[in-house]
Amino acid sequence: MASLATTLGLRASSLHNLTIPNYAPAFVSFHFIFSYCVLAPRHFKQIWGIDHNVSPREDLAKYGDAAVKSGKITQKRLEMMKRNESAHANAIENYILFVGAISFATFVGVERELVNRAGLVYTIARVAYGFIFIFVDQPVWSLLRTTAWWVGNIIKLSLVAAYGWEEVEYNLSERSSRGRTENEFCMNMHQSGNSNRVCESLLKFSGPTMAYFTPPTILTTKLLVSDLFS
């Protein structure tokens, strides 16, 4: 079994052929529970007796001030419950983006260590964000919440960039390999005196030397132009 450091890519494995597990499903499941259940604003409202199941989203707007005036809760406690609602809403909004980012990164084959590391840092940032939002009411210390929010967003963007680069590297590799095959074939045909019209079109536009460096997309365009005027 891989150690935590190995799973996160912080230390090389001492075992050969060790398969690093992908914990993306675990992170997705955790954040679903954390966003929809742990941060649910109804917990505090049920504790202090102002929860109404008919329309719970309107509880604080309808009954919050009345509860403060009656002495059931304090104004500070009401403000905390409002922040709880905001933290809950923000967690749900970010959950969808996180699921998309980590799912696509996994699908295109981004290294599992990178996916695991990103998921762990994102989890720490989002948990910190939620609890700071709810329990911190001082402007200076609330900047920690802003920092945690940016860390979470940067992690999502890094996952997007990671699978984007995977696609770019794959396409460049495929095109480079295909281009070398086509160009080498045409050069061999030209040198043996058996060149066909397609290869002659390539050599006519690029010359024998430049044929080695003609990308497939350029070759395709030149062949299309050649067909139009042949």
C-alpha cells in the first residue's frame, strides 16, 4: 500500500510496479457531504428553534429579527447564522466547479499524484474557508477566508491547466509523429524516382529539405490548394 507521501508525489516509492491510487472519487464524495450536510444552515436554526420546514430558506429573513427581539437568540448569533447560509451557498457553487475540474483531470490521464495533491490542498482550503466564514466576524481575520477562497480557486485552475497541457502535449506528439512519417515517405519516394502527385505537391511547395519540417496541417492545406489548381 502506498504511503501518504508517495500518494501525493512527495516521495518516490521503494516498491516496483506500485500503482498509485486515485482519490478523486473520495474527494468528490467528501465535498458533497461537507457542502450539503456539514455546512447546512438548518443545524443552528434547529438548535435555537427558528427552523421551519415549509420554507427554511426564508427563516432568517422572516423570523430572525423577531427571535432577537424576543431574546431567543442574540444579534451576534443571528449574524453568524447568516454567514452560515453564505458559506453553505458558496460551498455548493464551488463544489460543481471542483467536480468538473478533478473529473476531467482524471479522465485525460493527469498524474494521479498531482490529482491527489490538488484534492488534498483544495479540501484543506475549503474546510478552512467554511469554518472561518461562520465563526470569524472580525474584518482583519476574515482575510484568512479570502486567502482560503483564492487557494481553492487556484487549485481548480491548476487542474484545468494540467489536463489542458496533457491534451496539448498529446496532440503535438501525434502531429509530430505523423508529420515525420509522411515527410520521410515522400523524401524516400522522391529519391527513388517513384514520387507520386501528392508527394510532388509537397516537394514543390516546400522543397526536399523543408519537407522534413512541414507539419501535417500545413501539408494538408498545400495538398488541398494543389488539388484546386491541378
